[in-house]
Amino acid sequence: DRLVEDGRAQVYLTDDGMQAVRLNAAAPVEVGARVPPRSPAVPVALVSDDPAAHDASCLEEIRRAQAAMPGGYIGAHFFVTRWKSGRLPEVPDLRRRTLDRLVEQGKVEIVLTEDGVQAVRLRE
């Protein structure tokens, strides 16, 4: 996001409709530049080896996302790759595995919205 804001990268749609990021070739390159420290506004999630702890955190975040997003759902891809949370690990693969486990347990479902988005929704 910082690179996009600084004009060093851009987000674009690929031919298959997916969002992708590419570097802006016209932007100057700073040799030895460092990535600024992470914003304190989003705390880093505590790491746990307990799948039940990840499941509980993920369920709570899905509940929070449903309340915050227009339409009452959150896109599965967005939740896995971009949803900001201090309760969940930022590694998309870990989020995906937790989400898959919750679907298998019947606590969460993936639905196709009217506009073709795969969305995450708590099962009531």
C-alpha cells in the first residue's frame, strides 16, 4: 500500500479479472532503501500452536468483518490476503487453512454473491 501511495507501484486488473501489483518502472529506485516499520495501529497477532485458538480468532474476525462490510459479507480472497487484524496471522496460507477447517466443521460457509464474489459467511 505504501508503494502505491508513493507512486512506486500500481494495482491493476489482469485479463482474468484478478487484482495484481506491478512496480512503476518510471519511479526512481533508492539503493539501500529500507521498508518503514509497521504501523502500530495494527498489532501483530500472537502465534499459537493451538488450532482451536486460531479457529476462535478467525470466527470472531469473520463476525467483525460481516458487521463492517457493506452487504454483510466479506470476500474470501480479501479476508485471507488483506483483512487487517491483530488476532490473525498475516500469512495468507495460515488464514486459508484455518478458513478451510472452519468450512469443514460447518461453522463457516463460502457463498457466491450476486456479483460473482466468493464470500465468507458465518453459518447461523
